Amino acid sequence: MGALLGSTVSFDTTGMDFALTALFVVLLQEQWKKLHEPFPFAAGLVTGITALALWPQHMPLVSIGLSILILLTRYRPGESTS
């Protein structure tokens, strides 16, 4: 039913790229206010640039995977972070 409805309804995505970028910036600011630690942000930036340089066709998947591995290595589940 969703496929039928989706094929009949047209949707203009003009401006969606700006809206998603703005949403990302707001989420980033809120996380910074809550966390006050640069490591997760730096890890995300480095893994994003690395994935874009080495695997541009799979950049989002590789970047997320690398970020998760780095963050799990740094913040092991069950260990105290204080």
C-alpha cells in the first residue's frame, strides 16, 4: 500500500539539503552542551574524512562503523567513565 501511495504522490525536495544540514548543526550544538568533551566530535570528523577519502561510494556506512568501533574502544560498556 505504501509503494502504491508513494508512486502516486509527488514530493518536491527543494531545500531539503539545507534543512538536513541545519538539523545536524542544531543536534551537534545540543550534544556539545550536554557532553562538553571534544573526543566524540573529533572521532566523527576524522572517520568521516577518512571514509570519504578511501571509500567515497560507501562513506556513510564506513564512517559510522569506524566511529562506533572507536567510541566503543574508548567507552567500554560496563566501565565507569568518571
